[in-house]
Amino acid sequence: MTEVSIEAILFDLGGVIIDFDMNPTIEMLTANCRLERAKFERILWETDWIQRYERGEVSTRDFYEFLQREAGLTMPYKDFYPCWAEVFEPDLIVSEDFLSELSQRYQMGLISNTNEAHAEHIRVNYGVFEHFDYHILSYQVGALKPDRKIFESAIESMGKEPERLLFIDDRKENVLAGSQLGMRTHRFESLSGLGRAFHEVGINVDWGIG
């Protein structure tokens, strides 16, 4: 049986297109609350608030007020917002030239677990979003990868059969979920590996990712 050709590419954002480092943000927040870092991080990551925030069920202001209540955060909101939003590295992992070249040949979608502050910071400070036809963002869709709802939203938005989609993500569970819905998938670990994955599905890449 002839393998169907790829017609659209679905990229994860954080860890694939742009890297981030939460450590400076957590250090700054911890310095402005009444808890030691380990306890602060349990509140930050192990309660359901971060998931609610990234599903769009609560706003950045709501999330900030939760940290005020539960962690004794004393930082004013005007300082919290940039502290929380500015966690991304200045240079992209996958260059804009590469994304631009791909977008001339393929329909492009961005699928990300993210919150409104992080998405807006990237939108304002980087040119990434303009290279994608569709932005499937967890806080807008109301679901987080690997929930099938966010993938179904992406497939519907892009209007392609799943087997004609190539989905790229850095997390094993997300790649598995995409595969279970019939998409071709690649777990991102390096630019050279991405280049090989593209070659395997018939996407000829000559844009410096090897």
C-alpha cells in the first residue's frame, strides 16, 4: 500500500520551537513569598491550579491571587505579570527562516499547552505565530495535551485527515496520543533528528537543520 503524503505539519511550541527556563521566575517568586522553594513549587505544580490556568478556566489575575492566598506571594501584580511571562530564551530552536520556508509548502498548525500570559508574550516579542495558519492553544480550547480533545480540535481546524498530518512534540505521552488518533508523529530531540524525520515522510529539508 502506498503511504499517503503529508499535507500539513503540526508543531508543539515550548521545547520544540522555543525553549524556556522557569528557574529564574521561580526563584524570584520564592523570594517574594513566605515559603521555601520546595513548598512553593508543590503549590505551583502539584495543585490543579496550573492545569486550570492552562485550560483557560482561570485568568492570569486569578492565578496570581491564588499564589497570594496559598503561598503568601507579596509581589505586586504589575511585577508578577512580566516575571511570569518572560521565561523564554531569546533565540528560537527552529528558525523563523525554516518555519517561513515550510509555510510556503505546507499548511501549518501550532498546538501548545500554554496560558494567556505566555502566549501573549510570544505573540508580541517573537515572529513565530505569523508562520502558522492555525493556533490551537490549550487555554483557548479548554484542554491540555495529551487529552484527545485538543488534538481533535487541531485536526478539525486544519481540515485534513489525521494520516496526512505530521505532529511534532518533545513529550512522549503527547506523541503517543497523536499516534493513537492516526497522525504521523515525531518526538523532537534535536534539529538533526527532525531533519531525518522529515526526510522519512517525504519532506525534503534544505534549510540548515541537517
